Amino acid sequence: TFTQFPVVGIQYTQDATSFAPDSASTATSLSSGFKTHSGVIGMGIDKTTKGTTIAEMLRDKGWKIGIVSTVTINHATPAAYYAHVASRNDYYEIGLQMAASDFDYFGGGSVNQADNGDKSIYEVLEDNGYLVTNDRDTILSLNSDSGKVYAYSPVLQDDGAMMYALDAEDDQLQLKDFVRKGIDVLDNETGFFMMVESGKIDWAGHANDALANIYDTLAFDEAIQVAVEFAKQHPEETLIVVTGDHETGGMTIGYAATGYDTAFDILRNQKCSFVAFDEMVAERTAAGDFSFDVLMDMVEENFGLVAPGESAEVEALVMNDYEYALLQKAYDDAMSGNVDGYEESLLYGGYNPISVTLTHIINNKAGIGWTSYFHTGLPVPVYAYGEGAEAFIGSYDNTQVALRLMDLTDAR
């Protein structure tokens, strides 16, 4: 596991204006080595001056470049390695800049708002010489002779991202597969740089879904092990750095109602992510078959939770009166659309009241708490392995991740 890498550091994530920054500004710091405003990608605080990313520097030195994410590839974090825009929400322009980047490999999620302009981003990519494919067999056959590639998962979930690992079938392509294919496409005598993001860890954090977060972290670890296998074959010329652009959700091990106790095994009773459960709820609602009793059957099947007074294999899965009342309120609010009040914003954070209440209940029973539906200012760890890893010992600003990588690769 990457947490056992020989070098561990810590980096601070604040941006130019906030101690609870967004992904655009923090990813810009990680890719380019300077601070900017939340929402800005690859530009300074004047929203005009364009920086140069380490990926662009290395491309210009003849290295091959890859960008991989489980979320859409024009989302803020992957975009920060090739795009320069004043607003992270300008997805079509980011997609155009991706197509013009001359990077060699994009993999994982699809393109958000690909058809927002005169021509689909996929068409623009093809016009710029990219093989665009979501065919499983084609993806698995990619190699160093494939040319420039945009390979995205044939099975997508919310907003064009890859499936949560918790929901994915065993035969579906996982993040590790896109990393392995990236290595196959990029490997060459000069060198390559690949940025790999397990972006749905962040999305699960926003939604306060601990188990979905954990499963995607484990899938990320499997992807990192693919990189480690490559590093062991090329020990004097490979560096792996693992970090995050920020913490999301303020997840804590320890919850007020559980004191000093934790019971993480309780999470095993959750069978799907909040997104998959939302889809089930939407299907039953559309069919006109979604009473509270129907919901309770779905809750027991997918979370193991039962009403007060009922029996369960694990006593902790029996909801107390307070938890049951929260779920009843969530059902009523979801059915009535009562989600805009102050109390509701604290309870649901803009998510489906039912699913977020269920993840809160089962997380809290396990001894896990959340403080936010957004990013927090917590420092994040840095794990490093391979040639030059010692440069990442200590505590430092997030801009140092980019600057130290630039020094190690003679990028500047």
C-alpha cells in the first residue's frame, strides 16, 4: 500500500484567498507551483497571466504525457495540468485546450459538456489526431504504437465519471487498467509523466459516503501498485508521488455519540454508493411505488438498517428513535421538495435527503463523523517512492510539490 512508502511528508493546501480551497486552485498549485483564486485553473490571481504546468514543460522536453482520472477529464484537477481558464466551469473551452495540448494519453472518465459548442470535443480530439475510444477490447489492446489516445470507460455513472468502485462489476475496467494502459502507451526512451487522479474519492467525501470513499481509495491503491511494479523494473529512473489537492468533507475517526468506540465492520452492510441508491429511489418514485414502507425494505437490503424494535444480525444496525425520525424527515423532505431551508442545508448539503441521511446514520454508527459537504483546510499527506523521493520529506506548501518535481526532472 502507498501508505507504506519510505518517504512521507505533509503539504498545506490553502489558496490565494481561502483556507478551505477548491480543486481548481489547489491543482494549479500542484501542477504549476503558484497560488491562485478558487475556481481558477492555470492562471494567476489576475485571471489573465498564464502559468506553465510541469506536464507542459516536460512535453516540450520530449517526454510523453498522460492524464488519468475517474471523473471527467475536463474536471478541475486533471484540467489543471493542461488548461488555463479563469473559470473551472468553462468545460467546453477546457475540452478544446485538452484537444490542443498534444498530450499523448487521456484515460478514465468522459468529457463533461462535450457537445456544448459547434463541434463535439470528441470530434475535435479526433481532428487533432487522437484515437477516441470507449471500446473495452480496443482499450486493452493499446500500446506504444497507438499514437495519441483518449480512452474512456464504456460504463459511466454520475456526470460522465467512472463507476464508484463499490458499484462496479468485477469485469468492468478499473482505474488500475487505465494506469496500466497509460504506461503501455507512454513508455519510451526519453521518459513520461502521468498524473493519475482517483477523483471520486473527492466526490464521495462531498456526499459524506464513507464506504464509497474507502472503496475508491482501495482502487486507487491498486492503481498505484501498477506504477510500483513499473518502478521496480526501472528503479533508477522512476518516481511516484501520491498526495491530494485537499481534504473533502472533514471526515473524522471518532463521533460524538460513539465516544471512544469504533465499529468499522458495520460499513460492510452498505451494498452500494449513494449514487446507486439515488438511482433506485428515482426508479421506484417514477413507478409510483415509493412509500415509506417500501423505502424501509430498500434500506434493510442495501444498508442493513432496521426500524426501532425490529431485530438485526448486528444490534447496532437497529436504528434508535432519533435516527429513525431523521430518516422519516428525510423521506418527507425528499417527497415534498423541502430541501432549501437552513436546517435542510445542514442535514443534506444539497444531496438527496434520503441517501445522505442513510450514509450519515451508518457512518455515525461505525464511529465516523463529518463536518462539511465541501473541502476543508486540513493538511494532506505526501507519499513518495523511487528516485528522488527524499525531496518530499518534511512539511511544506502545496506549491512545493510542483516546484520540487520540476527540479528533479530538470523541467524548467
